[in-house]
Amino acid sequence: MLRIKADSVVFMTRAGHRITLPRQQLNHGLALAALLIMAGMAVFGPSGLLAWSENAQLLKQRKAQIVALRAEREELQNRVDALDPAHADPDMVGTLLRENLNVMHPDELVLELEPEE
């Protein structure tokens, strides 16, 4: 009579691969779990497929913000250049004097307007 030990039990898969119980099944299960986790991270992770569209949208917003900030920077640079003490722009100086110090030329008129209700 032939006796079969529990360690020698072998299962055959459809492709003919042998999976011995229980250690090889545990190894195969762990490998499958690792592959599933990696696939999940590739799809749902912070740099996965679903995050690409969000990152592309944020990139467009940041580029638009950079363009706006560059325009504002150029405007401020022009204003700084106009106020250079060595060769200040007379129109800019006159505007700032009127705004900040409430001064005017002798030939100017001040018109006070009543606030609309």
C-alpha cells in the first residue's frame, strides 16, 4: 500500500504548473498581493493615471499665474525706472505728488463733487 504524506501533495494548474502546499501557495499569494498593490498605486496613487489630469490642470493654472505675475513685475519695473532719481519722469513725479502730498500747480482748479446717493 502506497502512503502519501501531506508535504508531498501537489496540485496541478491548468497550464500544468505545479503548486505545492502550503509554502508555495503562500509565496504565490504574497506575490499576487504585491502585484495588485502596485497596480492599484499605478492607477490611484499620487502620480497615477487618475492624478495626471489634475496635475495637467494645475500646470495650466500655474502657467497662467506666472504670465500674470510677469506682467505685474514688468509694470512695477517700469514704475521703478520712471522714479529713478537720476532721470525721473516728470509726469510720474507730478502724479505721485498730487496723490500723496495733496499738492497742485497754481494754474490748476480743484472741483469737489458731491457723492451720489
